[in-house]
Amino acid sequence: MCGIIGYIATRPEGVQRAKSMVIPLLIESMSRGSDATGISFIKGVRVENRRIQTIKAPLPANEFVKTDNFLKELKENNPRVLIGHTRAKTQGDENNNMNNHPLFTKSGLSLVHNGVIQNDKELFEKFKLKRDAQVDSEIIIKMIEMYQKLDNPLAEAIQRMAKVVEGSMTIAMLNIKQPLSLYLMASRNPLCLAYEKSTGVIYFTSNEDFLKDALYKKENYFNMFEAIENENDFMFYEIEYGASKKGLKITPQKTTMFEIERPVWNSTTSNSTPTTSIKEDIEEEDGGVVREIVDLDFDIRKVIRKPSQYTTGDLEDRAFEIESIIEGQSFIRKGEKKTLLSEQKRLTNAINDRYRKNHTSYQASLGTG
């Protein structure tokens, strides 16, 4: 089995802390695989300059993190979202770097996978897909790309892939068209998450012990970071996994859960046709890991809305919410605080205007002025 790691910084100020955790997360996950190591992130802000940056090599993590290319890219870039992998090969020579993770496509997808696929050869042949490597994981990203080209949103493309690909798969994905989104899915293998409240970073690994060891480690990995002493700063989660497959789409604004129903295989049919269909809808969970992660952060863009979109009661609630954010959140940057104060003033004026108009209308109805 392999190890997958990564993070999404829901706030820009959390990026440096998140970057500092890449080395310990990779090293702690090395026991899951030491044949190859790699990371991937989206480089470039402007659409025309944006690309998937992937660094990987047939090296164990403790050697990979010392390589010049890895250290240079990690130092020079500040990715909001990053995925990584420590490989234990099951299929495909690690000396052919195309077999190592992260895998990527020309269309701008990047993927890391933990698990073993049982029907990759059959699917490559059935759908006439071009094979670039020997690793079984390649069928996952090729099937997702195929469904996405049929105008399916990425979450739905993942759902459709999971319906036909057999085996165990826990995956993390990037999409160049959504540079601030992280896609996760767990099936028959665990996927553990930690939310760091002080920085707004969500980390993930294949194993909770690896996650905690990396976050709480007292030793200093190559003098790149100082260990966090406050263990209460973290909230830990695990995506429910088993025969069913559950996925998360995480953005700085919200976390959405999507689910793939388990195909029920009818043992009386010779061709093993699945007798249940995929659950097409992408829905937001009301409880558990998803809702808790959603509620841990706020999105400034949700706060800034036209007063005309609110009732008077909504305006008052929103003004109070902004006041609470300003008073209770020490991590707000100066520019954001100025914007919030301006919005608070705008909302207050809108509330006063509403009451003034309502009062004038009420007096007019009574014939008084």
C-alpha cells in the first residue's frame, strides 16, 4: 500500500505553515511506501500561465525531500493546495517515472492514489484509452478525464469513474481549472484529515497516526519548521470508508460531500452486471465531518452582498455577524478588516434607511407627517 498526503490552506496566511508540513508528512508516510515519492501543485495565478507542477522521483521520502528540485520548488512557490505520495509499487517499474505518483494529464488533472485496481487492463481496452505507463492507478485519472470531456463536472466524473473501476482506492486530486479546490475520495482505505484552527489549513494523510506524528513532532526537519506545541489547535476527522465510496470537494469557502453508491453484484448473472445505479446528485452533508469543517471558517465574499438582497432582519443579522467576525477573529488581515468595517457601515446605513422609509410610510398611512 502507498501513502497519500496533502493540504489545502483555506486562508492565504496559512500557506507558509502548510508548506512547512510537507516534509514531515512525507517522511511520516514513508512506511507506507519507499519506492518513490512525489508532490504536485498548481503553479501560476493567471489562467494563461497556470500549470500543474509535479516533482517526483524513484526515491524514499527521506532522500527525496533533500533533492535540489524539490527544495527549490517548495521554496519558490506558495501553493494553496498540494498533494503528495509515497509509493509502494505493485505494478509498474518505479524507475519509469511515469509509473510514480502524482499522475497527471495534459488536460490539467493531477492525482495520487492509495490502493489496488483490479480491472485496469479491461477498462483501457474497453474504452480504447491510451496508456502512458504500466501502473494500475493510471486508469483512475484516464477515466475521470474521459468523463470530464463529456461535460461532466469533476465531482460527477469522479462518481462515474468509481462506478466502473474495481478495487480499493483512496484518492486526492487537483484540477487546473479550479486552483483552490481539493478533491478527496475514500473507498476501502482510510483517509484522515486535521483542521488547524489557528491557520485555517486542512491536512490529510492515509493514517491518523502519521498525521498526528507529523503535526506534533518535536524534532526539526532540516530546520524548516518549528513544531506546534498546542495539540488543542487541531480537530481530527476520518472520511467514512468501506464498500461504499465517499468523496469531498474542499474549497476555502465550503466543503461538499458526494457519495457513490456501492454496486450490488448479482451472483446469479454470469457477466456480473451492477444492479444499482450511481447516485448522481452532489449534496452537502448536514452533520459529521463535512458540516463541522464548513463551520470552522468564514468566507469574506459571503459577507459582502448588496443590502437589497436582504430583508431588514437579515441586514441586522449580517451586521451583527460582521461585528462578531471583527471582534473575535485575530487572523483577519488589515485589508480584510477595512473591507469588513466598510461593509458594516454600509449595512448600518441600509438598516437606518429601511427604518426611516418604513416610519415615513407608516406616518403617511396615518395622515401624519
